[in-house]
Amino acid sequence: MSQDTLASFITDLAGAYAGDTIANYVQGVRAWHRIYDISWNIDELHIQTILKGARKSTPEALKMPKRQPLLIEDITAVRAQINLSEPLDAAFFACLTTTFFTAARLGEFTIKNLGSFNAETHIKTKDVQQDIVDRSGNKVTTFHLPHTKMVPKERGGETIFWARQEGPADPNAALTNHLEVNQPPQTAHLFAYRHNSAHRPLTKTTFLACLRKALKEAGRPIKHGHSIRIGATLEYLLRGVPFEAMKGIGRWSSDSFSRYLRKHAQILAPYVQANPDLHQRISQEQMSVIR
């Protein structure tokens, strides 16, 4: 594809689709080129400038409100509202804590609908390895994602991890409970739960319904799917995790991480202003992409 063709594609969609949707289409075209080893001779700065204009022309009806971060306090409140001995609750809470502490996209641990599970692209029980020892001697649990947005199955997918945590939000306790309550088969969806006489994979719709219900019953603000990734980023940064380490956890490139912080600067600000060092570091990180 030539640069002029791609630019025309973006401008034709601008004003009719959300800017982020158009950017996702461009990512898809780029991924297609990489999968089939076709050269991608595109000036990224030029395309990003056009995409910036497309975002500004997003119709008001398509603009989504900023997603507030999911906090550890929210997770704790959710846990108090559910019954971890119930199959769906056990699977939901294990998925919530795993997605949070891996800083993953919700779609990487859930499926779109009950008929869409694919063992080649979705995470399965056998894709988990527990008590792996990292370079520092810490025990971590790893999850191999067979197919992700950035690394498709043709390139082997990605492996992510979390470590045990203190308190009721501990993902290790949640996952252990889920595996004991539901006992999903090794080739089943990791967060499949017992339903009647079978196992049912956890869909994104079901997960979000559980999250909304528990938060509402706890009197907490309703959060959304992307709130988990935002909240995880905030939590790790407030703990003093270096930016380079956070980029690795969230699987960002340097520039994309800087843009991510800039995109969510308004909602992160109230949480980081009380920490002058973190506030300064974030400001510097946001500015690095402009230089």
C-alpha cells in the first residue's frame, strides 16, 4: 500500500467514524503487511498527523467519556459482594484480578460470545505456569496468550505475568480458588466456569455485567473494561515501578506508553498530584514523545 492510498483511506473515514476506530483500522492494515511479510514504506509521523486530525473530527455522538481507573479499593469492594464458592463469581473474580495485575486488555482474558472460543487463539488452562522464579528470585505466575492485538498467533503470541499480592485483591488466591471451584479442563478457556453439567467460557459481556452489579451493590462508581488497564497502570506507578518496567508489563513501546499517559492525563492527575516525584516523571514521559 502506498502512503497516498493510506492517507486517502483515513481522510475518507474522518468525520464518519471515531478517530480511535480509524487508528485501529490502520493498525490492522499494518499488521496484515507484517503477517504476510509485505514492506510497509509509510512515514509514521505523517500518518499520525492525519490520524490526529481524524480524531478531532470525530462526531460528538461517537465520543466516549473518559474511563475512570479501577482501584484496588474497587476490587476489594467487589470481592465483598460476591460468593467465591459460586462458579461464575469465582471465575469472574479470578479474571478481574489477573487482568488487573497483568495490566492486560480485558479482551485477552475473555471471549466475545459463547460460540467464539478458539483453542488456537484464546488462553486455556494449560497456558498457565505457576510458581515460576524470575531473575530476582521472586515467584510469578505466567500466562501465555496465543494471540494478541500486537503479536498474532502466527508470531507466537505473548507471555505475561503477575506476582502474589497482599490483601483481598491477591490474584493468586483468586486463581487458586477458581481452579478448585470450577476445575476447567486443560484445553478449555482459562476462566471457564461450571454451568449445569458443562463448562461455559467467560464472555466479556458476562464479565462486565458481574463487575457493574458488584460495584453498584458496593456503592462504588461504575467502571468499564478499559478502566482495569488504566487502574493497573496507575497502581504500579504509585508503587514506584519504573517507567521502563511498566512499559514491559503493559507491553508498550516507548512512544505508545507516552501517548497512553497523555491520553489519560486528566483522569490520572488527581491521583498523582499528591506525589510530586511521580507527577514530574509523568510530565517528562509525556513530553518525551514530542521531542
